[in-house]
Amino acid sequence: MATTSSQARAPSKRSLHARRLPLAQGAEQLAHLRRLSLAREFDDVLGSQALWPLRPTSIDVLQINVGKLCNQTCRHCHVDAGPDRTEIMTHETAQQCVDILREAPIPNVDITGGAPELNPNFRWLVEQCTSLNRHVTDRCNLTVLESGAHRDLPEFLAQHRVELICSLPHYQQACTDIQRGDGVFEKSIRALRRLNELGYGDGKSGLHLVLVTNPIGAVLPAAQGGLEAEWKRELKRLHGVSFDSLYTITNMPISRHLEWLLESGQLESYMTLLVETFNPQAAHGVMCRNTLSVGWDGRLYDCDFNQMLDIPVSDEAPKHVHDFDLAALEARTIQTNRHCFGCTAGTGSSCTGVTA
């Protein structure tokens, strides 16, 4: 895969927040998007599909972001996570999330971060959610499984039948390390082999292993089905690694990917691409229609992207887990903005891959 010199730049070792850049603020990111001259606005295209105002179909997934602390500082990260972030969910807030699950019939819990495993309450939260017979997924960056205090996590996750959704930019070392830093690929492969040894990804154990990839640069992902077949073949051939499914995710024009788009002069062309490839079918399946996002501080959002842009749920709905009201939240109007074109471009993009 060829890359330009700007694409090949190594990721910064510090977050936008640590560098005290204005772009660390959601309002500043939205301001950059508002300055662009776009052919269409997101709400208008939703209206053309009889989807405005956009409302939930149901809340089937409680996505809990347990903090921005991470052991990596990836160039594309929409969370602006890293080792220098201190925001982390407290036990009290995690308990409030569990209390919601005791009362509300939400079948799926999606635990994310940062590296969610770095939250000291992570194992407790997994235990509580699985004890309530919820399907639990962990969004894992793989390398955290290779760090000292967390090396027994694969066994813990297998014991509790947690589905793993693991980020890996590419099955080739160079492409992964460009996006995530030197040495990340080798650690990721070691972690995948350990997971395979426990039965993850073998198609028989019920321990589901999903890989997630997002492209390098200002392009849309290739077709998910074709990439999955290619990845399964090449990871097995090159590294002896197996997995169940591959999700392709479009890079959102926010946070550190927005920083790269601005630096490379490609923001306007990328946003134009997202607008021009708007897919009505993908718009019907956007994840905010069946997922509710919980921030590290307990505040509620329509999706993880809105969370990072500080766009809370609408005023008609409760804004914090301690005021949770399922009926009001399922009747709310979903908040949208120009970044939402990222979820509806091409074959669509969500936390579970394509939506069309």
C-alpha cells in the first residue's frame, strides 16, 4: 500500500488535549466543519429520506466509555485517547450503569475507551454485566493484553464469554505501525495468538473475535466482505492467526483525524467525498438509532462520536445515568451535525461495521 509523506508521518506521542491545542475542544472541531462549503447538509438529506427528525428504533446497546486513558496514541483516534489522559469512570458511575441494566431490558453492553481494560473497575463491570446475562463486548486495542498487569486478561475475558472487538489497522506491519506507532503490530500479533490458544476466533468455541480496520488517509474503506476474506487468508498464511469477522470503519472527520486532514490540506475534499457518497440505506441503519452512549462521567450521548464532540442528548431526554428514563430516551430526537456524513458514506460505518 503506497502512502504519501504526510500519510507516513508517525503519530504524535501526545494527545491534542496534552498539547493544549484548541482542536481538543469539540466546539472548535465543529467550527472547522461549519466553515466548509458543502453541497448538502446532513439534516436535509435525512429529510429527503423521511428520516428527519432522526429517532431511535430502540435501545439495544448500552455503550459505556470508561475513560480516555490508553496505552497508545493513535493518529486517527476520535477519542483523543492516550497515556496522558486522566479522565476515567469512577466505581460510582459504573455502578449506576449496572443499576440501569438491572431495570432496563437492554440486551447488549459495549465497553469502550481509551483502552477500557485500564480502568480499575473494568473487571468488576464485566462481572456485573455478565451476571445479569447481558452480552458483553470489549473494544480492545490488543497491545494492552501484552502489558504486565493485564497479561491474564485473555483468560478472564474467555471465562466470562466476552466478545472481543479488536482494532488492527492492517495485516501488514508497516501499515499498522504507521497509524499506531512502532512495535504495535508485533504486540498485536502476539496477543491474537494468545487469544486463539484460548479458542477465540476458532468458529467453534463461541468465543467471538472481531477485528476492526480503518483506512490510512482521506479515503473510504474498501468493501468489507472482500477485505474480510483477504484478511482471513493473509493473517492465517503470514502469522497463523484466525478470527471470526472483520469490521470496516470510516475515519470520522473529528479529533486527531481532523488534525491530520487539516495539516494535509484534505479536509474539504474528504468531506466532499463523504457528502457525495451519502447512502440512504446506510442512513436507515446508523448506530445511534439502537445505541446509547455513556461518557466516563455518566453523561448521555447519542453516539460515541457525539460524546467526543460534547454534543449531549436532546433536552427532551435525561442527560445523565442517574436520571435514566428508557421511554424518554427512546422517544428523543437524535442530535446530528456535519460529521454524521461519516456514518452514511459508501456502505455505511458504525461500531459494528457496515450498515448498508
